[in-house]
Amino acid sequence: MTRVVFYGSSTVEGAGASTPARRFTTIVSKAMGWEEVNLGIGGTTVVGRDEEGQLIRRDSGLGRVPDVIDANPDLALILYGANDFGGSLELGSERERIWGTYYWDYDSMLRGILGGVGPEKVVLSTCQYRADADTPNESGYILQDYNGAIKKLGAQYGVRVLDPFQDSTIDSRNFDKLCADPTHLNDNGYEQLAAFFLEALH
């Protein structure tokens, strides 16, 4: 059986779903006949370092890389970054290496996973739409800025990137019917997100 790690924060964990069986990771795994390893922890960020480069958040996406590798997946799907946006963490850019920014901690997280799992087994995902997606956070960025970093890093390392923000038809026109709260999906939303991943991953 194909062993698949789903890695991220509350959307991966299934916050807003009525039961764990209704989260998108479980719907997808059941439909595909996969063994699901859910490594979603709500409230966590990708960013885990301070400006000195020291790991200060063990539960961050960067800090939990060994958990992904230790799970020995046949596939690792990474959907991570909504809390970095929501928490107004600095985005960073490819032009200047600054630890503790989203771009560079995602870069280190991805390189760590690629080194332990292999690029052919890793798929990245943008963060899906949420109510505040187009409202600049306190650092002046919108959610698509963080999604843009994911796309750049995927292209840099030759890793496939799926884009539910653009392609899952979860957006401002229907979010009120698909959400449990302003940042999390409900059962219907997770079914729609799962349908996107099932089509993209087949």
C-alpha cells in the first residue's frame, strides 16, 4: 500500500471538519487506496528559526522535517504557510538569505525533506483561499505572496506544485458556504478540496 505523508498545519489536521474522516487527507487517501500519515498540527508555521539561524520552534514545519523522513513515505504532500501569512511573519525573498523568514525557512524545510525522501516523492501545494486572503497582513503581504514563494521554490528544485488557491474553485464567491470559520473549511469545503487533489494526483 502506498504510504503518504500529509504535512502542514490546521487544514491538513482537518480543523473545521465534523470528524477526522471528513478531512481532505482522509477522503483522498481512502479514494486512492493509500495509507494516510497525517502530520498536520494546527497553529504551526513553516518559520522556525530566529534571525541568527537557531531553531526556536520545534513544532514548526522546519523543525519537524525529521518526522516526515522517519515516516518513510512513498509520497509527501506539503501544504504549509497559512499561519505564516496569518501571523504576519516576514516573507523574505530569494534575493537575500535571511533566516527566520518564510522564503528561507521553507527553502530549508524543503531541502531537508528532499534530502531524506527524494524529489520524485514530494508534491507541494499552495494554501487554499480563506476570507482574509486578499487583505494585507501586518507585514504588508497577501496570501498569494506566500503562495508565490512556494511556486518559486518548487520551480527551483524541480518539485511539482499544485495550486488549489487558483484551481480548486474555492474562492470569495462560495467561501461562505464552504467554511467553518474565516480560515477553516467545513465538510463541504474539504470535499471540494479533496476533489481537487484527487483530480490533480491521478
